Amino acid sequence: MSKISFNGVEAVLFDFEGTLVGNQWNRKEAVQETIERLKGLGFPVERLQGKRYSLLKSEAIAIAPEIGQSPDQVGKEIDTIYDRYDEDALSRWSLRPRAEDFLFFLKSSGIQIGLVSNAGVKALEEAIKKLGLSSFFNIVVSRNDVQHLKPDSEGVRLALNRLGVPKGKALLVGDSMDDIQAAKEAGLRVIILLGGEDPGPDLLSGGPDFLFQDYAELIACFREERT
């Protein structure tokens, strides 16, 4: 794994849940409730069992026409469920130690900052305001801005396009396999912070470009390069 360098970096994109804030979203219950709702709509749930929450919506939308369901309506049904779990997590979200410090260092260095999250826009807006992060982000891409959640790269590509930054001059900071896959698909180098959604061995198998224990370690590398 190579040593990180921020030389030439014009933008850093962040995941939210598990990366900037603690991992509070109840994925297991959200998936179970969504599967039950889809079963009630006539979906062949055996094709959906075992899917991560991040893939469940896309898979259900793809299947919808096969069973005479509206893809748009199915997407809205799932969003309604996910919105409730967003709201539940919002009540417990707090910043990971020194996350705000790292945002400050990036902003002070003239690096644009984006947020690309699988959370919905309502919860993200409330969380950003509650946590005092409004001044940091140049762009926010939520679940409501894309058709496909991470691990698809749609949100990452959308953020870069709106920022006007080429993929070779951007990094993504995340905590999950979804983040690794989305970054790689978009052609970005990816920084993974441990202690989020997925365990270390799984993350290593995904081949992140850089792996850090926490923001303190990441900040130390950033400051060392700047001195």
C-alpha cells in the first residue's frame, strides 16, 4: 500500500455514515422490513435475500417490471422505509473524533469537499446543520439524487461533474466495501478509515489505496506533507 500524497488533489469526497459520523444505521432491520414490504407487493424475495441494503433498492427496481410493478413506485416505497431508519440514526449521529479538524485542514488548503452518501437528503441536511458542518461542503449528493446507491459510482461521478474536478485529482474517504467499489469504478483513489461499516479483513480484500485507523493518523500524514 503506497504512501498517501495530497499534492495535486483538488477535491476530496466523503461518505457520511460510518465515515464522518459513527455507524448508527440499523441495516439488518431495514433490510428485513424492506424484504417484507416487497414480499407483500409480490416480489420473488428469494432473489433479494442476502442483498446488502445498498443493493436492495436497485435490485428491486430492476425486478419490478417483471411482476407488473412500477419501478418508480417501488423506489418510493423503499425510500420511505430507509427515510425512517435515517431519522432513527440521526438521533444518535455524532462526529468521529477529529473528523471536523480534517475537514478544516482540507478547506484551509483550498481543496473542495464533497459528500456522497446513501442516506436521504432530509436526514443529511438536518445532520449537517446539527453538527455544524454547513460551511465545509461544496457539494452534497444524497440517495435522492441518484438511481443507484454506492457501490455504484453514479453519485461519485455526479459529485465530480458538479465540482468540475477530474477523477485523477480527487480522493474518496469511506469506511465500507461499497465506498471502495464506488471509488474504483469511478477511477478515484480511495482512503478507508477503520471502525465503520465493514471489518478490516473485508476492507483489505477490497484493495483500498490507503488504510487509516482514524482521523488523527490521517491528519498527521496531511500535516507532515504540508510542513
